[in-house]
Amino acid sequence: MNVDLYERIWMWGVGLMLTLFFGSTAAAAFGHQIHPPSHVETIDPKTALGDPRFRPQGVSVDAQGRVHARVVGLMFLWLPSEMTVPADTPITFHLTSADVTHGFEIVRTNGQAMVVPGYISQFTTRFPHPGDYLIACNEYCGVGHHTMAAKLHVVPRGQWQAPTTATSPREQGHDH
Ligand code: CUA
């Protein structure tokens, strides 16, 4: 079979590029443990607000000292609407929706995940730069979509105070 020189060059070029693309994906997945920001954990959207996996909502520290942030999205709010986390610390976000699909985006960071009713989205990230970040909804969810926002305060590690009680004082008043 006679293959033209130009064609040969393109074939080798394409082969090389595909090797690079698949290789970099494999290196990210197996070498750097970078995976899609979700895992298959289900939840009943109707009871998501009271689900023990989302109590307390907001920031907490587990027995191993890891920081978690639990957020429920619903038309047209993120609960809680304000959180404070330490800079330069891995924060694991647990997200779910009580109604429709929302998009959790911590603007100007790599913290982002789709929030699908019936599932718990999870990702871990760290924030090197202290400051106030906007959490927006980037998935159209209804007439109030553009108002669906929350605040994330990232404070220097030394200034951050871990929440001490299992339930924050603000939530104790209206437990159903
Ligand atoms: Cu929630 Cu858009």
C-alpha cells in the first residue's frame, strides 16, 4: 500500500497527539489521583435538609481533624448562606439539592460541582489566598437563579476557629 508522505506525517502526528491526550488523562487519574468531583452516594431530596449527613450544615471538623463543609442547595438559596474556612487547608465539600439541579461554584477558585437532587456531590480543595469568595449557582434552576448566592470567608489558618459544638447556636432554635 502506497501512503503519501504528507499522509504519513499526519498519521504519526495524530497518533502522537492521541497518545499524549490519553496519557495525560491516565497520569492525572492514576498518578495525581484527580477524579471527577462526585461520588455515587444517594440521598432522599425530600429529607435532605434534616438528613444526619447534613447536620450540622456548614463547617465542621471530624475526629481526624479534617475540615468538612456541608451545603444544601434549594430554590434559591445555599444553606448555610455564609461559611468561614481556614486558608491552605484541604476542605471537603459535601453538597446536595432539596429540589432541582443547581451548580455550586466558588467563583475564582477550582471549587465547583454540579448539585443533583438524589445525590451527594463531594470534592476536596484548598484555598491558598485568604479573602471573601462568592458562591454562585451556575446551573439555571428557575426564576430566582441569579439571586442564588452565598459567601465563603477564607481566613489565615492561625485566625480560624474550629466550630466547637456539633450544632451551631443559630440552628438550635429551630430544630424540627
Ligand atoms: Cu440554583 Cu441556579
